Amino acid sequence: MYVEEANTKKNLWICFLGAIAVITIPVLALSVPVRPVGEEIGVWFQRSGSIMTVLCLVLELKLFSIHGVLFPSGYVSVGFDEFKEKYLPFYKALSVSILILTAVGTIIWGYGDLMLTYNNAMHATSA
């Protein structure tokens, strides 16, 4: 077992669970009936995008610490190649996923209220 394996595995799990939490944030904003009085659902959904984006940035910082372990700038100890081969695919998948979630969160943050307004208008005209 490589010396950094336990810490890297823990950090990858934190990032994975954080990505799951990011995905649930806009779903909860649309489905949970708790919101301030007079607040429209579109604005509430739009605000969930800001939370998504900020949480993704925090997860990206966590991934950056893993990057330093997987791509060291000096000598490595015995077992590093197996360690890198084992965890690099997870790191890459999480990096791409968090990048996409950051973009989605930013779009929701900017246009979330308009998305719901447009969607509701489309349903009203088709009925």
C-alpha cells in the first residue's frame, strides 16, 4: 500500500459524496415546499445554482490537493505506479463531473428563474 493511499481514497470519497450533494441541491429547491413567503419557485431554483457553484468550487479545491499526490514533482516511493493506476481514473471522472456541475450550477444561477418561467409558459400554451 502506497503511503498516501488512505488519504487519497478518503478525499476521493468526499468529492464523490459532495458531487452527489451538488446534484440534489436544485432537486430539493424544486421539491421542498420550504421557502420564504412571497418567494417565487423560479427565484428559489435560481438561488440553488449559486449554492451548487460554490460547493463545486470547494470540491475543486479538494481535487487540487489530490492532483498534487497523483502528479508529484519529485521522487516517489515504491508502489506509486500501482497507486496512480488505481486512483487516476476516479480522479479524472470526478474532475470532469465537477467541472460540468460547476457549469450547470452557473447556468442555473444566471437563468434558473427564466428556465422555469419558459417551461411553465410552454405548458400553459399547450394545454
